[in-house]
Amino acid sequence: MGGLLLLLGVLLAFFFLSRPSAPPPGEAVVRLMGVEFLLFPEEEGVEWRFVAQEMVEEGGMFRIRGGLLGERWVEGRLDLRLFAPEVAVEPGDNLRAPYARAEILKGCYRLELSAPGLGEVLIRQKEGFFAPWVRIEAPNLRGEAQAFRSDFALERLEAQAPRFEFPAGGTFGPCTVEGGSS
């Protein structure tokens, strides 16, 4: 009988110690499931649209997670798509992701921005992309670089250790970005 009471006591202790803790009072967490989220940064005529499984508010910052698709619209026209496992919306509407893939319609660019373990991607609304590593694919360009920064149109690029190929007299293939044009 004493062994049964001891076992019951251990099981009850395990039950109470293994339960997830509730957020401290005053730190309520807002969690929305199956979200469509619009972001209107200060830049005139620009809108971001996100669709994701979940959005969580944590201390004044929003995290958008799971099946995330982001679209940047400029003057009512789709400009680029963003795919990432998670995006944090920071004060000032800048976006931060562990890594991301972007598709820029004009120019038909695909960008792999960082990769797991290489460092975060920062998307500044007024400046563009910042990533520790990038791989770029387009009909007339392929390659990778480190310490990458660029505006959203890839007109002003800065990078370290670039290794890019430009085909002589041809292309690497047709545009594969949906709705894109070279």
C-alpha cells in the first residue's frame, strides 16, 4: 500500500511539473489561426499581403508562421512574392526571417536569401534585402554571393565574394516565375 501511495505521489508531481506554464499575468499572448494579414509601410503605394497558418503577437511584435506566403504590391500591381517559414514584423514594419525565398516578377528573379544556420534575412521597407548569403537565378544570370544587400528591383546590389555567370549570347532558360517577365 505504501508503494502505491509513493507511486501515486510521484505521478501527481510529474503531472504538475510537466504541464506547460501559462503566460505571466499581464503578458497575454494573442494567437490568430488561418490569417490573412495586410501591412501598409510608410512608403507610398506599397502594401504587403500575407497568408499563413498562424500569427502571434509577442511583446508588440507580430510573428507570422506556417505555410507563409507574402506578396508585395506596388501601386496595385504584384511586385514580388516571399516564402519563409516565419516572418517577424518589427517596429517600423521591417521584416525579419530565418531564411526566405523571393520571386521578383520584373526580371524573373528567384532569390534564396540565407539558409538554415547562416543567419537571418532582414527586409527593410525603405531599402530592400539584407542577407548573409544569396543564390540568384534568372534567365540571364545565375550565382551566389555573401553579405548581400539590394533594393527590391535588384538595381543596386552590394555583395562580397560574388560568383555569378552571365550566359554569352543566350539565356539559362525561360522565365519560371509565375507572372514574371524578363
